Amino acid sequence: MHKVLFIGLGTMGFHMAGHLSKSNDVIVYNRTTSKSHEWMNKYDGGFIEKLSEIKDDLNFVVSCIGNDSDLVDITTSEKGCFNYLSKNSIFIDHSTVSPQVVKLIENEASKRSIHFLDAPISGGEAGAINGTLSIMVGGKIDHFNLAENLMNAYGKKIKYMGETGSGQLTKIINQICIAGLVQGLSEAVYFMKQTDLNADDVLEVISSGAAQSWQLDNRLKTMVEDNFDFGFAVDLMRKDLGIAFNQASEFGIDLEVTKIVDRFYSDLQQMGHNKLDTSSLIKRLVR
């Protein structure tokens, strides 16, 4: 049994920390303390109100938060946890942030003999609830080997991708794929709505052919039903695509189709759909 601090009890982190608590000694930290109380009402564990309350006997710290500045705030800032962690503790970050910021944080971690892994996740809220997330990990292979078993608590596919930042680069590729797939699926569903075809029949037959994808299997019916409450919001997708565009610029490439889809997500924000799931792209078409 490991002693683990989990930082960030959002849509994904709440359930991930719950899975960890089943076989580890887990304490949680969330900036909104009421969320920590909510978590403790459902799972076994403790909580801290400030990162300065960290004890030096932690084996792992796991985080799942919002953006670059949030990650810096909880790690290397004056009030960040790096000031309180013991040497050789392992920090696993599941946030989607820029490859640049994780390299800077890993450098600071190394100075303090803290082992840092960037390990963004994919699979949505359902994957977090069911413990079936895909996890793409960057960092030192020795540290990955020490952390892999812990991540098995909430991950189904865990893959070491290379040096620090490699996890984030892989996540960028993942988000580029999703953007195009969801827009294509939106147009397909909009087309289908103009026919007398049964959605279940369409899904059954085309999911067995070349059109099959996770988005098709999990989102065609929910899009037809106008159901977009699945946790990964439009605002988050635009944040992730912004990271992708910045990295693409460094590589000197132009993500043409992804930029178009990003503009469509901007349209959704202007329509007030910021918090809906990314599959809500169809709302641009069906009004």
C-alpha cells in the first residue's frame, strides 16, 4: 500500500482518486474544500486544506488539473507542493498542458530529487468512472516503471512514450484526431436526421465497417438524443487545441482542418454552450 496525495477533484480526478483509495492510503487536495468533503463522503481517505500540510512520507503525488498556470501553481510556486515533498517521491501529472511547461517543471523537480512524469489521459468521464483510461506517459523510464502499477488502478492502456513532454505531444495528436472525428460525426448525424433511417440500425451496420471509431460507438446515439453531459467541455477542448496550435507553429506546420473545427467550437462558445461535451458540435447544424 502506497501513501498517495491526489490533487484536483474535477470531473476526472474525483473518480481516479476513488479508484486509488481502494488499494492505497490516499489523501486529497482540492482548492474548493467542499469537493474534498464530497469525495470523503464516498471514498475512504483523508484531505488537506493547504499543500503546506503535506507530510514528508508520501510515495506518490498524482494531479489532474486545468492548465499550465494551475500546474505551476501546485508544483513550483512559493506555495507549491515541491517545497514539501521528500526526495525520491514520484509526481504523476495527468493534466493536459504544454510540453514546454512540463519540461520546465521536470527540471525543477530534478533539482529537488523529485521524479516527475507527464501523463495526460484520454477516455472521458466514463473512462475515469470505469477505470479504463488511456494514459500516455513521458519522463524517465525508471520512474515510469515505478509508477505504472499505481496507474493501473484507473488506467486500461498505459504506454511509455519517451522523454519528458512526450506524453503531452501524444495527447496533442489525440486531440487533433478527436476534433476531426467529432465534426465528421456531427455532419453524418445531421445528414441522417434528414432521412427516415433508424439511428440504432445505422450504428449497428456502419460500426462494423470502416467508419467505426470510439466517437461513433459512444456518441452517435447521444448526439441524436441531444445529450451532451459527458464532462469534457468545449472550453477544455479549445484550451487543448490552443496547445496543439502553439506546438504546430514550433514545428512549422499548419493544422488546417483542426483550425476550422476550432472555429466551430468558438461558435458554440458564443452560443453559450461552453460547458457542453465536445460532441455538441452538432448544435451548430441542428438549430
